[in-house]
Amino acid sequence: MGALPVTMMLKTLVCALAVALPCAAMAGELVRWTDDAGRVFYGALSDVPQRYANRAVPADAPLPPSTTACEARWHRYAASAACFDQYRLVGGGLKPEAFQRCTEVPQPDCN
């Protein structure tokens, strides 16, 4: 009878991990990388193609000094969209935690 509480605790722990691990994986590190054509991409570290993995930097890393104010706004917008993309549901909605973990940035009106 003394082993029953331990067994219940282990089952509870396993269930808690089964729920928590996918959530932790979803909130992966957000990075940006540049492809061979010079296009900048934002996404989870796990989404970076292997050949560009050495080019990935944290999404909030400083931009190059030559970046214009308009380009910087577009970078912030793209990083925001990539963060929210991690929390999209199949029907197009968003998981509530997206608004706790991502910053909503409006689309820039400059080109």
C-alpha cells in the first residue's frame, strides 16, 4: 500500500511532462537568417534549413548599421509575425499564450 502513492506521483509527473514538453518546444528560440539571395527570414530555430544554420542569429539581435528606419520597422513586424505563427491553430486562430509571449507589431506603412 505504501507504493501506491509513489506510483500515483510518477503517473502524475509523466502526465505533466507530456503536457508541458510540447508547449516548451513550441516556444522555441526565435531567430533570423539570410539565404543565399540575401532574403531575410524569421522563424523558430528548428525551422532554419541546415545549410543556413550558421547564419541564424536571435531575432532581437541588432540589425546591421546600414539598416534604414523603414527596414527596421519591417524587421520588427516580421519577427512579431514569426512569433505569433508558432501559436497558430489549424482553423486560423491563435492560442491565448501567444499574446503573453509575443509583441503585436502593426504592419509598417513605409516601403
